[in-house]
Amino acid sequence: MALEAINEIKEAEKKAEAIITEAKQNAKEIVSNATKEAEVEYDQIINNAKIKANDLLNAALEEGNSNSEPILKMGEKDIEAIRNMSQEVKDNAINIVVERIVKIHGNS
């Protein structure tokens, strides 16, 4: 009877060790799977953030381009107006500027 009890205890210890070993293996697998899932989710979050950042950047560029378009057109009109000025008007403007410079610095 004592021998049977000892054998039962040894058998129970073996089963307990097998359960512990299996539990440790399961724990390692769970941690490994969780790590893989976390990496996949992290990559998805980063990719989504990059896509959103690119979308925001493109939207800002489009808005900037549309806002600058009237200003550029106005600048082009001003350039064309200056180019189309008669030579007499250009000469007159040059003379006015030269006279002011000479008057300011001429008495020095």
C-alpha cells in the first residue's frame, strides 16, 4: 500500500511536470503570437498614419496652389502691363528716379 501511494505520487508528479511544461510552452506561444500580432497592428497603424499624412499634405498643396493661382495671374498681368508700357513712360519713370537720387545725394 505504501508502495502504491509512492507510485501514485510519482505518477502525479510526472503529470504535474508535463502540465507545467505544456503550460510554459503554451505561454511562449501566446507571447510569440501576441508579439507577431502587435507588430502587424503596429505596421498597419504606421501605414495608415503615412497614408493620412500624405493625404493631408496633398490637400494642403492643392489648397495652396488654388489660393496662389489668382495672385500669380495678377502678377502676370502686372508683368505684361510693364512690358507693354510705352518707351516714353519708361524713360519718364527712369528720369524721375534719377532726379530723386541726384537730389538726395547730389548735395553731399
